[in-house]
Amino acid sequence: MDVVVDRVLDCTGQACPLPVVNTARTMKTIEVGQVIELLATDPGVEPDMKAWSSRTKNTLLGIERDGDVYHVFLRRAR
């Protein structure tokens, strides 16, 4: 993904709901318009992040998978 990442959040090895909880917490620490790259190994992160971003109105820029690691790119909307 060709996007400037402002913060990387490593949640590898964490099971649901920790990646969602930590993403929500980290999202509050960045400015509107900035991007988080979430790293996770829990396959549930894909549907969880789609639902979370829809519910919170933050922008899901994309999800890429590299082996067992999911790279989730989220932009803070508000």
C-alpha cells in the first residue's frame, strides 16, 4: 500500500478483542487525517476492523496479508 504511515501498532500474537481495543486507544493519540498501520496475526482482525471502521467512521484504507501477518491501514476521520 502506498500510504504514509504515522504510527505502527504491533498487535501480533494478540487475540480478539485486543487488536480492536488497542486500535481504538491508539486512534485517540493521533491527529485527524493521520494513518495507523495495525499489524496483527489474528485472522479475525479483517472482519473486526471492517466493522469497527464502519461503526466509528474512521477510514479503512486497506488490508494486506504477508504470511501470517495482516497489515491494516486506518485513517483517523474525527
